[in-house]
Amino acid sequence: MKVYEILIFIIFTFNYVNSQPKIPVEKWNGKTILLVGAHPDDDYQSHGTLALLNKNSNRIFILTLTTGNVGTKDLSISKNDLSIIRRKEQIEAMKVLGLSEDQYINLGYDDGRLEFSDREEIIGKIVYYIRKIKPDVLMSFDPGYNYQLWHKSDHRASAYLTADAVRA
């Protein structure tokens, strides 16, 4: 049993050490960063980091896979109207960070439907933007990180789709 515990510790330590950037994020300068998320607003948890990266002369692009067109409890708003609202909100939030509208890409898929959408098509589109933007750093969801007991299916799907696009 002791051997297994040591082996698990070594594997964990190796993975943790290798997952850390060699240069701290606050010292990144002149890099191109692509953040891939499922919905408009998924990047909000990274706004502090994105603001710092932008301040340090890094180019940042945000790619969302869905329009966020079902992210409300207000049944009086149509899916189309909600997708327009969510896009405007995303662009306004990016302006606060010092980013422009041309740094935002939305692939236009329906919210809540990524796992039922054409995987090859989505991966192909992500690959296209990875090759066009040529990021030094790509940020996305971790599909299995255990801090989240409930992980929205679009977040899980976007993580796997992005990982597959990186490998393509």
C-alpha cells in the first residue's frame, strides 16, 4: 500500500509542477492569448487576469462557442433577442478590460446544445481560429476538475472540443 501512496504522490507532484508556467503570468508580455469558453460571460472568472495581461501588452482573444441564447428565466425574451443582449454584454465587459469587439469571436451555437452538435464541425472551427490567431497561450475549462460537483454540459463539451482542436 505504501508503494501506491508514494507513486500517487510522485504522479501528482509531477503533474502539478509541469502545469505551472515557467514565467509567472504577471510577467507575460507580448504574448497572444486565446480564451475558449462555452458562453458569453464564461470569461468573467478570469477578468482580473485578462486585465493584467492586457495591461502588460498581451493580445487577448475570446472565443465562445454558444450565443448564450437560453441563459435567462425571463420567458418574454426570445432566443434571438437574448443572444443579441448577451453579445452586447460580452463586448461591454471586454471594453472595461481594454479589449475591443474585434477580439471577440462567437461561433453561434445554441446554448445547452453543444454535446448534441456536430463535433467535427465545431472542432474544425476552433482549429481554424487557433491557426489564424496562433496563440502562445490557450485557456479553457478543465473538463474534470473536482472543485465543481455540478459541471454544466456546455462547459464540459467546450473543454473536450477545445482539447481535441489543440490535438488536431
